[in-house]
Amino acid sequence: MKFNKWTLGLAAVGAVSLTSAVRADEAKITPLQTALSNTTISGYVDTAAQYNLGNQGTEVQVPAGTAGSKVDSFSLNTLDIAIDKPEDSTPWASGYHFDLNYGTDAVNATGSGTDAFGVRQAYVVVRTPVGNGIDWKFGVQDDIIGYEGNTDSANPNYTRSVGYSLEPTTLTGLIGTYQVCSAITVQGGIANETFVNGYVTPGTTASVSDKTLAAAVALTAPDSWGWLKGGTLNAGTLLNLEKGGQNNFYAGLTIPTPWSILKVGSSLDVVSIANSLATNHKSDSGEVLGVYGNIQATDKLAFNLRGEVYNLKGDVNPYTVGHPDGAGEELTATVAYNLWANVTSRAEIRWDHSDAGDSFGGGAPSTPTVNSYILAINLIYTF
């Protein structure tokens, strides 16, 4: 304990004792200091350079997860800063999480992005000692379904999948997580009404009282399963309680292989919008099937592959103005090499093909754009 000269002088003449001075100094610790004692700060900076092969500079839309402002450009994808106080191990533990993000891929509380600045997540987390303990998140939080998420470096590729574009990015509500055992985790709760990731323009104004039910389950293969240990099966749904609202369904699988360096995965995203919210006043839907492959060649070098086929109808089609029905495929290859500490560095090539003519908005119907090609370099610093 360090004392100032005035305190030491008073102690020397017996006016005060050092014991009382210590107690007085300890009393100066504020509730804020106590609250911040276990607080952590983290985040990342995600930047990229992207080149779209061919004359695509005037495209109306580009493939999912590659915002129009990225075409033939350098971009700040996301600056994300998070503040956390995690729960401890006590039965009635509590904590919070808060993060802000900015950039072309930023997500805010309404689930939209593109050159945005906003609150990505802000929630209080509390535990209730029921069974193994239920952890409740109350507030704005990332969606609980999907193979890919909002944290850029956690995704295997630089560009987002088509499946990601069908999912709401954010939930605002109450979601509980319960670990039944080491192999089974379930989630469930209620949130404000959700829409497809920024692409749906409702034909009618939804009531603020409309809500969405959220549920998900994760199954993890135990160590006793040999080379399959650690494999996961995830399934979830978002069901809109409004008659004629939007419903999302998701299933995903990640499987280790007998070769320790290779993992494979698959995902299925399905979304439906009944006629009361579709802009064309018809039932719209979308289905995307994706496959993934990861080769972890060394501690620093990895190869990630993704392929998707999709069939999108009306409002759930993110590619074309006017939302016509469309089907197509995409193939993405990514090389990641972590040359610098804390930095994820990636090079990527992506090909998108449309089976329905001018889906990428590249020109008049007489010169349809049915293929899109992207080359990109991506650096992410995580702290």
C-alpha cells in the first residue's frame, strides 16, 4: 500500500494509525471498480481488397456477402470492439456483453449492414440454477442458427455464403441455453419479429407485438466415437407468430475424417414468407444447400472450400432488382496463412453462376450477366 506524505506525517506523530489509513483507502474503491475488475475488452479489424473480374463496376447487386461498395475496391469490412463481464461459476451468476461494429459488413440491432455503424450485441446474461443451470441472454444478440456467423474471422471464407443471406443476423429478445450433458446443448426463447437478412421489403407493416419463437439444438460426438469425436450436428428454427410471417429452418453438420487434417461439413437453409408479407403478395421461399471442406495443412496454413446450390423465389432472392425467381450455384476457394501474430490472412477466389439470366444486374437483357468472379485479399487482426 502506498501512502502520501501527509498521511505518513500524521502517523509519525500518532495522529492516525497506518491500519486506519489502509481501511480508509480500501473504502475508496468504488462499485465501478469492482464491476470492472473482471471485465475484458476484445475485438478485431477486418480489411480487404477485392477485384471483380469483368465489367461489373455498375452492377445493381453483387453476390451475397459482398456489398456493392466493395466492387473493385479496398474496404473496411468490420471494426468490432466488445466489452465483456463473463459469468462466474456460482449458481446465480450474472454478466453482460456489449459490442459495437462499423464497416461494410457491420451488423446493427435491426439486422442490417452495409457501411453501417451500430450496436451488434448488447445483452445481460444471468444464470438460474435449474438442473445443470440455464444461462439467459436478455437483449440484442447474434442469431442462433446458421453455418456461418457475424464474426468474420470465425467463418471459413472471406465472402459470406448464400445461406447466410437468408438468415436474420440479429435477435432482440430472451434466449436461454441449457447443456443437458457434454454431448447435447439446447437453446430456446422469444424475440422480436425477424426478417431475411436485409432483403425483404414487407408488403404490409408488421405490428410491434409480433414475435418470433427461436429454438436450436447442438449434438457433439463424444471422445468414445474415435475419429468422429468432436463432430457436430446443429438444427434450429425461427418461427414467426404472426399469421403469414417469415419462418427459417436450418440444419448443419461438421464431420472429422480419418485424416486429422481434413474436416467436411454441410448446411441446409430454408426460408418461407407467406403471402401477407411478400411484396408480390404470393408465397415466396428459398432453399440453399451448401458443402464445406477444410484442410489444415500446418498450424499456419489452411485451405477452405465451399460450394452451394440455391433456388430462391421472389422476396428471398437477394440477387436481382424486382425479385424474380432464380436458381444458381457458387463455388469459393480460400487459402489462409497466418504469417503474423494475431492476424488471419486470406486469399480467395469466388465464382457465382445464375441459371436464370441476368441475375447480377450487369447489363441489358440482351447481354445478361450469368457469371460473377471475385478475387480478394483479406487481413483480420484480432485482439
